[in-house]
Amino acid sequence: MDYSKYEAEILEKLRPLGEPERVAYAKNDKKSQLEFLAIRVPVMQKAVREGFSFYDRSPEEILAIWNAIWFSSAYYEVMSAALIYYEMQLPRISPALWPTLSTWSQRVENWAHCDGLAHIYSYMLAQDFDEVYPVLQKWNDSDNQWLRRLSLVSLIHYSGKKAVFLPLDKVLPMLANCLSDTRPYVQKAIGWVLRETAYVYYDEIVAFIELHLGSMGSIAFAAATERFPREKRAELLARRKALRQLKTRMERKAI
């Protein structure tokens, strides 16, 4: 099948929806090497919902088309259209898509595609834990920051109390394994998952943060505690500062 004609069709529909004056901003915001049209999210969603010529094909053929486009397109928005298409199938997306969609992780190079893909993965994880979780564990041990971020953000559906669907013994080890990774996008993922999980497991998350106060990065700590009661956050911040000062003094003595 000639997939390039469908990629061209998508690009032709999306190009007029872009805002050229926002391209530089959009590219910098995503820290991406892809080409950008700078289309706002609601406009993108409307365009994908309206459909393309291949929407009347079988689910298998549609998946093959989106898969080819995901790996070939130079445009951020064309790749995003593939994510939006499958996000429209949430929360009942078929786990049978996992073998293909899991490979999309190989081309992630910006936080927005990472998080969009993780949103889809989270529902696949909820439906087929035994198939999906071991792959996330493998990514959690990867040196690739986007695979690591995927392994963490996929543990939560989106935000709020209903976002938490896993027991803590499946979440906390993944977070602990990444604490020493100082890259901002990994640190932000750690903090976000802790923050959202605290809606359901507040005491346990506080205990986890207290256990790792000295080793948790400032980005992760700030995100994890931003919605804590003011007094509790101040207490943790003071204890963390004291621990880090002690660590610095001990390191200086060792020199």
C-alpha cells in the first residue's frame, strides 16, 4: 500500500490551520527537531475528528497507515494526528494495538508526544497489565530519557483522583529507580506521578518523599509537594535543606 498519499492528505488538510507566526515558539516549547505548523490543540482535535479518506478502511489497515505515518513524517502535527486518533478511542482502546503502538516509543523526541503516547499506554496498562507493565519496567531501566519518562507517566491516566489505578507497589519502585536521573523531563515525571498519586495515597507518598528527601532532585520535589498543605511543604523543605547541607559538609571533609 502507498502510505505516502495519506501522509500528504493529512499535511494538506493541516497546513492551512497553522499559525506561521507561532512556529518558532511551538518548536522551542517542545524542544523538538521536527517541523512545525503551530496548530492549536482544539483545532487539531477537530480536524482529526472530521476524518480522512482512509477512515472507512478496517482497523488493521488504519493502524498500518498511522504506523507508517508516525515513522515517516517530518511534521510534529502529522504525528500528533496519529495520537489524537487513538486518544479518541479512550478509555476502551483495544489492547490488541499494543504490539504496534508500543513501538512508537522509538521515535519520541519531545515531551508532548511522550505524554500523549503515555496517556494511551496508561489505558492499555489498565486493560492488560501483564503484557504492558514488563515493557514499562524495561524502559524504566533505559538510558533514554523519553523511555524513562514514558515508563513513569504511563502509570497515571491523566490527573485527579480517578487517575490513580495501580497499587503503590507497582508505582513506587519505578519512581525510586529514576530518582538519581537528573534530567529535567525525568525529574518532572517523577514529581507529577507523586503529586497525582498523593490524591489517593497521601500518607504513603509523604513517607516516600521523607525517605528520599536527601536524594530527590529539586524539580521532582517541587512538583511532588506543590499541592501539599503549606505547613507540611515548609517542614519537608526545611528538612531537605538540612540534609543537603549535611551532605555537602561531609563531602568537603572527605576531600
